[in-house]
Amino acid sequence: MASVSSISSVVQYGMQQIMVQQAKRNADQLEQTAQSLQSQANDAQRVAERALEDARSLAIQSDQAQQRAGQALQGLAALSAQQQSSTRLVNAINGVAGSQQTAAATTPSTSSSSPSPVVNSQGQVTGKTINTTA
């Protein structure tokens, strides 16, 4: 008959083997979990780097758009100033033409068939008839 101590030793050895196998399985699972987490961390890092590149690109595009908007506003201001100058010039020409017409209306005319003078866009009086017969 086997002794109780030898049976106890066999049982202890068997329990130790089971515990070693369980510890090995746990270690393997933990290693797989660590590898999976590392892979996820790498993926997240790549996504973050892409997002950072996109943010930089958008910042550059935003700066360029702001520059173009500034240039457009400058062009609009120049166009508005030019339009105001043109309006003042037209008003001045119309004022000169109006005063000439008023002066012509108050002076007695000898010929009622001569056309009234017209002021062109350069401010020159046109439409006068010159007698070329001598």
C-alpha cells in the first residue's frame, strides 16, 4: 500500500502542474491583450497624426482664403473709389453743360437753327458749326 505522504506528494505535484498551466494560460492571455492594446494604440496614433496633418492643411487653406478675401475687399474699395470719381466727373460735366446751356439761353441768338453745344466725356464742347465759306 502506498503511503499517505507519497499520495500527498503526488497530489501536490499535480496541483502545482495545474497551477503552472493556469498561470501560463493567464500570461498568454495577458500578452495577447497587451499586443491588441499596442495595436490599437498604434492605430490611434496614426489617426491622430492624420488629423494633425489635416488640421495643418486646413489652417493653410484658411490663411490663403483670408488673403484672397482681403485682396477682394481691396479691389472692391478701389472699384468703389473709381465709381465715385466717375460719378463726380459726370456731375461736374453735367454742371458745366447746364451752365453753358443756361448762358446760351439768356444770350439772344441770331440764328435759331444752330444746334446747342454738347459736352463730350472729356469735357470738350462739341457740335459747333463753323462757317467755312469765304
